[in-house]
Amino acid sequence: MENEIATLEEQLNDFDRARRREALAALAELAASGKIAMPPLKGMVNVHFHTFFSFNYRNWSPSRIVWEAKKRGLDVAGSVDFDVLDAMGEMFEAGEVLAVRTNVALETRVFAHEFPDREFSSPGEPGVLYFMGTGFTRLPEPGSNAASCLERMRAGARARNEAMLERLRPVIAPVTIDYEADVLPLTPSGNATERHMLAVMDTKAREMFPNPRDLAAYWSERTGLGVGEILGLLGDTARFRTAIRRKLMKKGGPGYVQPTPETFPPIGEVARAIAECGAIPCSTWLDGTRAGEADPDQFLDWHLAMGCIAMNIVPDRNWNIPDPEEKRLKTRKLAEIVQAARKRHLIFSVGTEMNNYGQKVVDGFETPELRPFAEDFRRGAYILYGHTILERACRKGLMSEWARETFRGDRARANAFYLEVGRRAFPPRQALETLGGLPEGAAEPAILEALERLGRP
């Protein structure tokens, strides 16, 4: 049985959608029959899983992510991919098959023309910051401004990758890389990242230099790292690739070019495109140590003015730190931003990413550092799911005209309603049917009453 389960789990990562669907159905049947024991919900959430549609270091598909969430008893699981929404349909379908609450988000980089000299969440790149939209339920309308924006984001990412590879070609010679033939096949829909290029470089160099000392000498010449240091890293893919990426692709490396105000789209333009899709513009916060994030009130109010009623945090960055002094500083910064977000009734979006080697499947809400914020993080995930299920069923999500007329800008009241929807609207498939069958004019009490009856005999 263990071998069968392992084979099916690996099949969940197949690039063939039909094979993933087949494996998921088989695993769901094994779980339903009791042959695979499923734990109860544990109050843990992760709505920031990168999938293999951008980069997941374990190469997990959306189906695999939902399955792993089910196995671990996560209350809510959400995908986030760079510049694409390719995971969306599969996240929802897998959530319905396995009875898991799901959410879909998109991440990109933008430029802040208002603050061109400040560093935000992209260290060493003033004016550049990461930005998200969350609670997506549909693609933009063809020909719309949002569709055009999304296409430019995807095309821009590819152009930057290809330009970086051209700069690196003379550096990595005699290793050669063909972007179309070697890099793009590593992702199912052609949305490659720096980490895919790095994986190809690593693999091809190991093939060309099978002797470890020769391989270490090759990388030493190109990175300036000592042969002994590289030999010590070769057996640890995470640490090795991180070191090579830092030397070749990040600031100061031969593949790097400092961004300009034209490199990434303006933040306001991307925020409008997200809202046009019925999704929620979402600020991203790194760790509070740089000028752009130093004042939590200014940071959040600036984003609020663009309609950002959600905020993304990767908590692990602010507590799981070996250096005691750095840890004290960053845990204090985390407390400050959470408190500022609470005052504004913002929705918390948290997770562990899994787009860098070694990152955890779920953060440790039970740790002393995160325990004071655990309920905020759980509530945020349930609110995002509540928005998602209502928007999917009847276009009554947080950004809808119905929500604007109902809540009149009262974020606290809106959050309380969508939180309750998120708790009651389960399992997802039956919740969609129930909500979709309500009269168009159904108000808050009728929606909650219908969901209260869900699952009763």
C-alpha cells in the first residue's frame, strides 16, 4: 500500500493534467475508504504555496499541494504563482475532490514611482517591491486592461530571464543552455524562473564534470568561491544552488542588471488589474527592516489607498532566525506590522512559499513567537476562502458590487461576514451548489442561514 500511495503521489506532479486528475481521484478514494487515514483539521493554514506553474522546489502541482494539505490537516491551502494564474482551475477542482478549502493568488514585482529611492521587499533594488493579488476566481476578460497587464507581466518575466541567460553564457561556458529546449520543459506552461535556469546549469555542469573536484574547480572559477567550500556544498542541493544563484544571478553577479522604473509595471496599474478580475489587491511585507517598510502606518495606508485590503507575510522570515539580535529585531517588527494591520481590519495572507529550497510545508503557529498572531493568520485564510467561495458561486466576493453596497466600506463588518462564510461553506462542492442556488437578492442572513443548513440530514 505504501508503494502504491507513493506512486500516486508522484503522479500528482506529472505535467499531464489527465494523469494528475487520475491520481487525485485514486488517492481520494483510498482516503474515503479509510485505507489512508486523514487527520482532523488542526488550525493550521498556508495560503502561499508556489506551484510548479512558477517554481516549487519539490516540483509540487496544485493537486499535490491540496493533497499534502489534506494529509496534514490544514484548514485552508492557497496557491501563489509568479505572473500567472495557471494553477487556478486545478486548485479549485482538487479542493472539491478532497474537501479542502482553497484560495488562489498571483505574485509579481512592481515599481513604486511614489518612492523610487526606498527599498521595500526586494533588497538592493530601490523602488521595486513584490506585490500580490489574492482571492482570484476567474481569468481577466479577453481584451480587457487586466488581460493586457497580465500578458505583459508574463512576457516581461520571460524577456528578463532570456536576457540574464545571454549575459551568463560566456560565464558558464563550456556549459551551454538552450532556453527553449532545456529550461521551458521544466515547467508545464512555459513560465520559467531564475531557479529553473539555475537547475539546468547545475545539472549540465554535473554531467560535464562528473568528478567532484573538477566540478568544484569549474564553479570556483566562475563564482570566486573556494574549491573546498564548493566541495562542501555539492551534496546539499539547497545550499549549493542558493550560493551559486547569489554569486551569478543576484546583485553584483554577472547575470544581474539593476532594475529601472521601466523594468516592472507601476504598482497602481497592477492593483487596478487585480481588482478588475474581482480579486483582492494585497500588499507584501518582507521583514520591516528597510526604509520602505520602516513606518508600518505609512506603508499600510499607502497600500490601502490603492485598494489593498489584504497583506501578505511569510512569518518564518521573522522568527526562525539563528542570530538572537536579528531575531529580536525582526520579531518586534512582525508585532508592529500585525498591530498596524489589525487597526485597519486588514486580511492576513500567510504561508511558507516553498519556492526556495528547504522551506517548510507549513509554519509553526504553535511557536512562542507566532502564537500571539496565530488567530489573525487563521482568520485571514478563512476570510479569503469565504470570499472565494461566494465569488465563485454568485459573484458576491469582497470586491463585488454586492459587497460595496452591503458593507459600505466597513471592513470589520465585511471581514466578520466572510469569516463566517469561510467557516460554514464546507465541503466546497456542496457549498458551491447551495450558494449558487440562492436568489440573486439574497442578503447576509439568508446566505448564512443556507450555509448553516449545509450538511444537515
